[in-house]
Amino acid sequence: MALVEFLSNISVLLFPIASMFAVGLSFTFTQIIRPLRYPDRVFRALVANFILVPLLALGISRLFAFDYSLTSAMALVGMAAGAPFLLKLTQVANSDVRLGASLLVILMPLTVVYMPLAVPLLIKGVSVNAIGIAVPLVLTMFLPLLIGHLLDSFFPQLAFRLQPVARQTSNIALVTIVVTTLVLNGSLFRGLFGTGAVMGAILLTAGGFGIGYLISSQGFNRRTVMGLGTGQRNIAAALVVASQDFDDPKMLTMIVLFSIVDLLVLFPIAMILRKRSTPPKSDAAQRPNTDDA
């Protein structure tokens, strides 16, 4: 069990670091600031992800009368926006990966700023302050993102070679988190069934998609990307805060459960959208470009 716990602790740290490093390797600084040319779309994304989804998470928790651990986990997931897996979902939906990239480069850095301010406000009785939450987020998310950007800007060939390594490392770390959580907290995981936790996760994911899809500006590709991007929460950020600032295995288990439900809900949605989509003019397999964000 000591080895399993060690692997769990390492993977919880490695997952956000590798995820953010992979995203950083994919975008230059110029690409990051391009979406800011469209303030209306940026505003819609911020309202959907940092106001409406967190409120939805709290509303669902109240509806199911979740206890403190489950309510806190739902709140963390609701506050954490900008998941790197959005690019894969966008490809599955046969939508424009460039738009997904634009949404990511807006949401991911802002999540690092937003969560330290919002967590003490939305989670009652939390004893950590904004700085205590910000430090692990900066070290495990913002710093790898920045290093990835710098490598991509000054050593693009090296960055290109490192991209698949970073993505694979992130995927392996996530699988390790799921497996070790089941081993260490199997009874807690089984205990979530019958509490409404699974249905709550489904509602938050589907509701997040609906919020993003409806609040987006006109255009099928924009609605698709915004819906998937709002429904897909940043599990890495939620895990960082839960593991570093809370000593609550049940909270961590709920976040892992949500990560599974999230994909089980959004993948079928992406497949349905694929049947209605028109392939973007740009080649989705090319390097993401944020010009049309």
C-alpha cells in the first residue's frame, strides 16, 4: 500500500505539470494574446466558465443535499476551467481545433488566478487563504505552461519533439490517479454510488455543455467548441487544490469520479455533433492556430 500511495502522490503532481507543459509547448505567446482581439467572445467564455458553471455546481450540490466533501469537490470542479483534453474532443466532433486552442489559452491561465480568489468564497469553512491555494497552482500549472511557451518560442524543434512525450506522460499520470484512487479509496468510491454523486457529475457536465453552447456567439463550430470547453472541466487544477489544500480522501475520490463521468458524457456528445458538423477550412491535424478565435 505504501507503494500505491507513493504512486498516487506522484501522479497527482505529475498530471497537471505534464498537461500544462504539453499545452505550453503547443502555443507561442503571440497565439496566446490573439483571442483578446475578440472581447465579446472572451466575455462570454468568462461568464460561462467562471460564474455560471460554479453556480450550477453549487445548485446541484444543494439539490442532492451533498455533504461537505462532495459539495467542496463539486465546487472545485466547477471553478476549474480549461482542460487540455478539449483539443481531442474538438477533433472527435470534427470541429475547428483552432477555436479550441483559443478557448484553452484564455481559460487555463485565468483558472490559476481565479481559483485562489474563489475557493475561500465558495467553500465554507476552508482554512487556507488565497496565497496558500495560489502557490501550488502556480508551481504545478502556470510555471510548466510558461516553460513550455518559452521552449516553443526559442527552440521550436525541441518543443515539437517533446509534445507527444508530455501528452503521453499526462495520460499515464491520469490513468495512474484513477487506478490508485480506486485501490486506496475503494470503499469511498463504492460509497459514492447511491449518494447522487454520479447523477450530480452527469448534470454538471451536461449542464456545463448546455451553458457553453447556448451562451456562445453564432456559428456551429463556435457553439460546439464553447459547449465542449465549458462542459470539460480542468481536473488537473481541481486535483492540485484538493490534494495540496484539503486533507479529504472523499473529496479527491469525487473529483476522480467526475473525471470519468465527464468523458463518458462528452464523448457521445462530440460524436453526435460530428454528424452535424462541416469540416473547418483549416486542417485540424495541423498545429492549432488562434487567428480565428
